[in-house]
Amino acid sequence: NRADIERVPIENLQRFYRKYYQPDNIMVIVAGQFDPDYALEIISETFGAIPRPERVLENTYTEEPAQDGERSVTLRRVGDVGVCGAVYHIPSGAHPEYAAIDVLEHVLTASPSGRLYKALVETKRASSISGAAFALHDPGILRLMAEAAPGNDPRDILSTLLEVTETFGDEGATEEEVERAKRYWMKTWEMSLADSSRLGVQLTEWAAQGDWRLMFLYRDELEKVTPAAVNAVAKKYLVRSNRTSGVFIPTAAPERATIPPTPDLAELIGNYEGRESIAMGESFDVSPENIEARTERFTLPSGLKVAFLPKKTRGASVQTRLILRYGNADSLLGLGTACEVLPSLMTRGTTARTRQQIQDELDGLKAKLSTSGGAGEATFAMETRGENLPAVLEILTEILRSPSLPESELEIIRNQKLSGYEQQLTDPTSLARVAVSRKLNEEYPADDVRYVASIKEKIEDWKKLELGEVRRLYEEFLGGQYGELAIVGDFEPGEARKWIEQVTKGWKSSIEYEHIPRQGDIEVVASHEVINVPGKENATYLAGSVFPLREDDADYPALMIGNYVLGSSGLSSRLGDRIRQQEGLSYGVGSFVTASSQDKRTSFLMYAITNPVNMGKVEVAMKEELQKLLDEGITGEELTLAQTGFLERQTVDRSDDNELTRILCKTAELGQDMSFIKKQEEAVAKLTRDDVHSALKKYINLQRIVVVAAGDFSKKE
């Protein structure tokens, strides 16, 4: 609990640190583009210089006992959404049975094919199902969870969840279910190899289980999983006596499962050797100049703007982002919720494929598709391997040109959204965020797509949404004339060009697209609002303002750097250093500056998460640090560190191909190229302290900042 953290003696922390934070207890992983010899030299110089400790770490000597009977817990607290779940003891991640348990979890919880999904989500009793089989050094757990849809009792849902789970072994998994799950986990495994960051994290996870090579042994075991193996672990571990269940209720003889020990890793792994290496990709220069030189830009006859950046990538991966723009502020009146759901519903089925068939084919192609929707905008983002891109684009073609927009799937999305908003009704952060946003967007009427609805209004909007609105939006508004396509990675540009030309050919909307502007030159009057949220342990502080400034304005680089020093550089920022490190008042604190690329509108936000009893101190500290920055500006050292940190962050962002597709789409939309980014970075590098101080004083005014504090403030310090 919180007291364990807040009251722990410093001597305990120091003792723990000295015992475990030692060179004989670490594993260093470097993933990405680097010189191995140089990296090893640096690691040897830094970690190698630390003396070997004299103490010896003790080995674990206890064993996991069998659970003697089912256990249950009921939690009654302030809240709006009921939740239920069950956990079952399972072997360690190194055990040969673990892969079959992973497959079992997917067969139970996958969306939309899972047994629990069909029994609870499709019947509208639960809004969502989730699960996880924890791969640990020692025996772990299989966790299954369900979130109740509004109007349903989580205790009744738990009864069905347990019935489906604990009778699974009687009927058993089908060949189709097992193969589907194996494709999914193999896709996930292979995608982790293609991404340096994910690979690094995965290696640390498997190393924590005893040896990093377990990652590849898991792959081998996964390939061998059969329905018989899945059914065997289901009968062995999904039994009543091995279960602990729980129910969260919002408020005003005995079978034994013996868990086997972790295998002898030396015997298990032996002289295990990996398989063939995946494609490593080229050493790619992420400077704006090189990116632009390697990028092919063109505009289709339909009007869609395209940017292709072919390059050799790790695992031959390729990222695709398609943004379709439609409508205008007048034509989209009253259609805000439909805009939000449209792209997601388009992926839930086509005239030729069901949602399950789409998901199965994407898994088989090792592809991932995600969508997002907003006012007059539908985004489709995909990740796959270059060799599979043509087949993936064929599926996307069906999604774009012949979606079935099934009503049953709209109901599932509706329930999930309603459940999420019900939770937000008692979430301090959500309440504070909406309150500040509403104060900074008061100029729009309720039917305008720019209107910021309250959480209760969002609930009503989703309840009233009709399928006809979504169908009308697709049929009358969507087309291939307006938008951007960016593809980055290992692909053939000529084939991709033929595809997008064919997709957009003849696909036109009769409704003219116009950018939906947002005003920045609005009257913002300083205010302070307190939202009481009973029963919540955390409180949220949020302060914000808007002012007329665009991303390409001369003052913007200076304002960015000023904000970087204030609260966007983590613990080294002024807010992070004082409020979190020095005074220990916040679990998370920072600030943001976000500028529009087309409108004279920039938002400034400050936030902090804290114990409700500390809110007064947090508010004082936030105000003092901002006022000090406005009065005195930044130091020369802060300027240098901020310039270096900001520019390094840009370089890191451009090394991520998914982020590159965002950048290329954005520059295409604005009619820019990478020279704009180069000029902006050059402007940052040339900034002076006076430039930064002048921009801060010009745009940020304490008399134009709205403040909201949300939490349970009934307790006194």
C-alpha cells in the first residue's frame, strides 16, 4: 500500500540498493544501429570499472505449493463499472508447458474468436475480455478478466466466465482455434525481432527468467503446440481448487494442481543454437536532408498526396499510414461520434470477409492494422513484412471500398465506449482533462465537431448513435480525393503506386473537403475549479491556456525550448526536479506545448498527479516555478541542455519508421518537405536565452490560465 512506499526508511532503500544494484546482477542489452566493438568498449569502461561485490546473492529455496481449494475476494469501492476475474497457478515461463498455456489463453480471450469473448461480449453482458499468462522465473499465473457492460452484475458474469473456463478441457480446443492462436503469437514474436526497442525489452524479460535464449526456445515450443497439448494443460490447471477469483462491485475431494519446478536450464538449453538471422536492414541516416533525398513524393490524379521511402529495414518490416480527409465544419454538424467510430467499424467486416477472417489473414501475414477517427479524418496504419505487403494491401482495399459496417460490431464498440466513459466519471485525471478542455473550447455549439462534450454528454452521444449515421458518413463523405499516404520500409514503390492508384480511382465524394479551423485568439480568463471525487486515492492537477501561435511562426522554437526546461524534460525539468525529486509531492509532473500546423492556435498545459492532501502544496509549487521562469528566464546551462535534448529526441523519433510515416503524412498535407524540419531544428540550435525568455513572457500569462484540481479532498493532512 501507499504507506509501504511513503514510510519506508531510507536505510532499507540503501541496503536494498547496495545488495542488488551491482555489476554481477545486471544484464546490459544494446539494440539498434551501433558498432558492437565500440559499444563493448564503452560498457567495459563504465560497468567494468565497478568493483565486484563481496556479498553473495542467495538462491531461492522455496517451492510453489499446491493451492488447497478455491479462493475468492469481493471488493466494494467507489466506481461505476463492475469487473470480475480469475487467476490460476501455472508453471514458470521456462517450462515446456508454458507455450501451450499461452495458446490456451488466446483461445479463451481473443477478439472476436475467443470462447469468453463469444460468451460474454457478443451477448452484450461484458464490454471487454482480457487475459495474460505470466512468464516468470518461478511458477506464475494465468489471469482472465471481464469488464461488465452497463446494467450487468459482475457476479453473474464471473459465473459464466468460470463455467466456460473450467469446462474447456471437456470439449477441448479445435485445430482451427489452436492454429489461429499460434499464428497470433508467432506474429507477435517475429514483430518483436523487427523492432530494436521491443527486442531489447523482450530479451530482458526472458533473461529475468534465467537465460535470454529461452525466448527462442519458447518459439520452438510454440511451433509444436497441438490441440492435445492445449487440452492437457486446461484439464491440469483450469480446475476449481487451483483458482482465485475476484469481483469488483461498484458501491453507494479437493482437486490439487501440483506446479512443477523450473527446469534445470543448463540441461534444458544445453548447446542450443538459434536459427538463421533475420534481415538486419541498412545503416540509414535519419537526417532531414537524407530522408527527403530518399523520399519519392507525388500527387495522384484523384488528389491524394503520397510519400514513399523505400529502405532496407530490420526484419524487412514496412510501415504504412493512410489518412483520408473529408467534409467540413458545416457538413459534419452532429456527426462527431460517427466520425470517431467510422474507421474502426470499417475494419470489422467487408462484403467478402468477416471480422474473424480479416484478423486470421492479417495474423497469417504477420500484419497489424490499427485505426483512429476524428472530425473529418480517418486513419489506417499497418505494419507487416515487405513480402506480405501486397496481400495486406488487398485486405485494406476491401476495408476501404467495400466495408459491411455490421450493426453487431457497432453494438460491441458502443458497449466498450460506454464502459470506458462510465469509468471516467470517477477518474480524477479524466474529469480534470475534460474540464480544462471545455473551458478552452467554449466558442463551439454542441452539434459542432469541435465541441468538447462532458463525459455524461459523451455517454448520451454514444447511446444515441445510429448505424445509419455511420453508413451515411461512409457513403456520402468518404473518398480518395483528399488525404495522404506514406509507406516506409522494405517494399517495391512501383507496386505500391499501382495499388493506391487503383484504390482511389473513381472513389469520389460530392461533399467538398475543407480544413476545420480552430481558433487560438480567444478570451481565456483565469479560473480555479475543484472537482470532488470521493474514494479516490490520487488527485490530478491540470492547468491550461491557448494563444494565437502556429507551428511555423518564428517564436515557436523558443517557446518549445522554454517549455522543455519547465516540464518536458522529465526529472531534470524544473517541475520534475522540485515537485517530484526535492519535495516528493507528485508521482508524475510535467508540461506540454502543442501547436497547430495550420491554425494560429497553441495549447499550453501543466499537470501533476498527487496525494489529495498535498494538492495545496502542488498548486503553490507549480505557480511559483512558472512565475520564476517568466520573471527570470532560463540559464545558459539549461539552454544548452534543452537544445541538445530536444534535437536528440527528434533524431530518435525519426529512427522509428512508424513515426516517419506520421512525419511524411504531415509534410505532405501541408505541402512541405523535410527542409521545414531542418529549418526548425536550425532555429532551435541558434536560440539565445533572451529569445526563450521573450517568447515565454509574450505567450504565457498567469492571468490567462485555467486550473482544475480533481480528487477526494475530504481528507486532511
